[in-house]
Amino acid sequence: MTDSNVRNVPFSPPDITDAEVEEVTKAIKSGWITTGPRTKEFEKKIAEYVGVKKAVCLNSATAAMELTLRILGIGPGDEVITSAYTYTASASIIEHVGAKIVLVDNAPDSFEMDYSKLDEAITEKTKAIIPVDIAGKMCDYEAIYKVVENNKGIFKPNNEIQKVFNRIVVMTDAAHALGAERHGMKCGQVTDFTCYSFHAVKNLTTAEGGAVVWRSLRGLDDEWLYNRFMLYSLHGQSKDAFAKTKKGSWEYDIVLPAYKCNMTDITAGIGLIQLNRYGVLIKRRKEIIDMYDKALLPLGIKRLQHYSDEYASSGHLYLMRIPGIEEAERNKIIVKMAEAGIVCNVHYKPLPMFTAYKNLGFDIKDYPNAFNVYKNEVSLPLHTLLSNEDVEYVIDSLKEILNNM
């Protein structure tokens, strides 16, 4: 391949149009650049899109997940389970609140956790499970809730909100999965809490940002819960800046020494336009995935299946596995693709392989299925700025590299 034939194919640039730029400009000129009317409108629109009563927009999915654990009163002496095959944010938040991280291995040849091992991991100290909707595909929540129900008898609530659930809480790391569906229900309608990311590389971006939604539950007032998130996200202050703009309404209280992770109106402005475009963006992702599948499956390449009669993912990442190769060969393929101007990635290096998790006592030898999925995984570029010619170039380049191995 000559230099003149090399294309520049980035991995996942943000798809920003003039409409987003104009909305940000309006926000700046309005005088509201921190949490204000656009953030509140974005929360309303996210809740409507998902099909729930309330949404809380914050500065990251990580903040959304951590605040949820804190509001649930999960902390030292508790255990929280998540997947060994995920980004660190799914687990680091457990450490942040002082609870014990419990990692579960993948099922064989799967990007999802092994639900039989999930069952084995539960103890009377388990307070929450954090499944990961990797690449935008929803987990098998029927299996997860069956495990939760089977262990209801050993659950020991520590506070009033845990008594309302009276079982292990399921909080989805849906950083990738806004807009995904399974059995006719949207991601956000299925589990107790669902947390989304609007980071720069996500399907819908606010540059930095995230949101949490929840299922309405008898005995748990939605307005009370929304206000708890407001308190926890803004220093425990009883009024945000928007509420304090009412004439003479300066007075406020600090209810608890809390955190600072609110969303701004500048970022919410981006999100409002992105949400208006989201149906088109997801449709384009599906077209690209279909192109990859049609070309690569006949080669014997395995991939995460995004669509079936039972589910449709958000199409966030194209995770493929090349049978019969090890880490070193996989890494050479990524280098060769980079030489062709194509940026690839790996999702994910299992958590027990990182220094931080080794220091917590985790060993990748205890997670053989996660390692076997990781060692030959390559994530191809998947974003809405790709032309069909770009996709064909990625496919042709990959085929040429594999043929020359």
C-alpha cells in the first residue's frame, strides 16, 4: 500500500454539526453557562426518550454510578459485583465508596459475565450488581434478576432505602447503551438504576457528561430521589443556582458535605441537539455494522452480535475477535492497521491485568475466559463520520493484513 493510497480513519471522533455550535453559542450568550434551564430541559428530554419519569444529568457516567451507590448507602463492609471485562469506572466507584470490589469472569467465548459465576459470587454482604452493557448491547437481565431473586433470602438491608428494595440492587453501567432495546424495553426501563455516558467518544456526546435514570418503585418517591441526586451532586446545597435566581431567594442550607459533579448548560446544549439527531445517528451505526458483518463473518471472524429478533444494541463499538491468534499477533495487526491510517482499539483489557487491581489482590489467572476474549479482540472504527468508502477501506486493509500473516 503506497502513502498516496493511505486514508486517515480515526477511531471515534465526535459528530458535531453547526446546530450544536449554535446552541452552545446561545447558552453562552444567555448568561447561563453552569447548571440552568438547558440542563433541566435535557434531563426532561432524556427521561422522555428512555420512557421513565425522571433523569438526572451529571458531569460523567462515573459520577452517576458513584452517587447512586452513595445514595443507596453502600460503603465499608458491603460488597458490589461487576464484570472483570470492563473499563475501570465500573469498578473504581466501588472502591471510592469503601465497599469491596467483586469481579466475575466472562462466560466462555462471550463479552458478558458468566451468570452462574455471578450466583456463586453473592454473599450476605452483597448490596449491588453492576452489569455492563458492553458495546451498547444489553445484558441478559432475565438471568441477572433470576440470580437476584434466588439470593433474596440472604440479603441484609442496612438502611431505609435498601429496605424498600429488600434485595440486591441492579445498577447498569450503560455508558455505551443509550437507545438499546431488549424484548421491547429500552435500556433504562429494565434495571433499578441505569447510568449513561455522554463522553466525547460516545454515540451521543456532551463533551463530558452522563446521566442516571431509574425505574419507579412503590415506596420510593421519584421526586425525593431526584432531589437526593441534586443534593449529592452540588455540595449538599439545598438550592442550585437556578433556584436561587427567584427574587429574594438567596437563602440555602448545606444538608450534607457532598460532592461537585453537576452538568453545565453549555454541555447540555450540545446534548439537546445530539438527542434530536440521535435516531439518525443510531441508524447510520447499524448500516456500518451490517457492512462489517457482511464482509468479515465469511472470513471466520467472530464478533459481538448487535442485533437479533430479541434485541437491538445502540451500535457503540464493533468488537471482533480473530480466532487462533494471541496477544502479540493481535497487537501487530493493530500496528499494521495504524500504518494504513486506521486507528483500532482493544475493548477491554480485563481489570485484573492492571496494576491498580493487582494491588487489590486480583489475578488474571482467576479470569481465564476474560483473558481468552481479550487476547484476540480488535475494535474497528465505528462512528457516524465514516463514509461507505471508509468502511470498505477498513475491510480491505484488514483482509490484506490477515492474508499476509
